[in-house]
Amino acid sequence: MTRRRIWLLIAALAVGGLYYAGWVMRPDGPRNHRVFDADRLADLEVEMWKAYYAKARVRLFRLLVVSLHEQYRYPWAPATRAGFYFARAAGRFGDLREGYEIVLPDLEKAYAIGKAWTDARYDPAAVARAELAWWVARRVPGQNSPEQVGALMADLNALVYDAPRDRVLEASILRARAGRLRDDGGEKADWAAVSQLLHESYRSLSKALN
């Protein structure tokens, strides 16, 4: 075999390995977003919230990718694509004070990747609007109580997980309470208490779905 052919073979094997690692290889478990490790997901979300409020966008992106890869068993390539869209939407939203709809295309693209991977039945556009609705409500006085924001989160969860809204309401309100606790504390937020509420939220959600 000539040297040129040897290098072509090495290159082909490298490309094949990268394709397998990026698009095929994934953690063990079902391609089902309803099945996740509640405590691990809560831990990752706490760290994502810290990164978001610190405007540490690279770290937020990395955590989103890890979360999608570990908890929803995406291969690395689609996890990276979806994580990019989620992180860009969150980063843009953090800088906005009006015109929030500009983040909808990124949210829709991220959810479309999830739908294709898990064979979910939701409409990515509808889910993107439901996601944005609770993001915005948290900023509006008179509409941002944990019960009000939690109700909007329940709308989102019902769509994403194809579950009865009343079944996911408890988990949604707990998550909204965690958000309020963070907001009330600001830079001095009690992250241990926030974490506890998120753990309770994801355990409740997992129980409701499974």
C-alpha cells in the first residue's frame, strides 16, 4: 500500500470515528426525554442558573450541552447544536428589555432537535412560545408570583412531556419558587435552598411522568 493510500485510510478512519462519536455514540438509556436522573438534572440546572446570572455564557453553553447529552441521551453533535441555540436564546434574553420575540427562532430550533431525537409529538413553535412566556412573566410585576410563573411552566411541561397539566403543576411551581428565591437573594442568593427546591421539583416531575 502506498504512503498516500495509507494516509487516506487514516483520514477516513478519523472521519468515521468523529462521525460515530458526534452523531451515533450516546449514553445508555432510552431516547425518551421523560426518563431522566432528577437529582443530576437539578444539580446541572443550579450550575446553569449561576452561569446565566454571572453572564458566563461559555460555561452556560457547556453545561447545557452536558445536560442534553447526559440526561436526554443526545449524541454530542445534536447536543452541541441544541445547546448553542438554548444558550444564545438565554444570552439574548438576558440583555433585552423589550422585543423578546427575537429569541423565539433559537428556542424553536432547539426544541425541533429534541423532537426529532426523541420522536416527541409537540409542536416546537408552540413549545418555544410557552418557554418564552414564563421567562417574560418573571420580569412583570403582578405576573411573577411563583404560582403565576409556575402555571406557565406547567403549560410548557404539559406540551413538552405530553402530560396532563395538573400532573406537572406541582413540579412547575416548585421550580418557580426556586427562581423567586434566587431573584429575591440576588448576588447573595441562598443557593443551597434554591438547589433543594430544584431537587424537589425534578423529583416531582419524574414521578409525575413515570
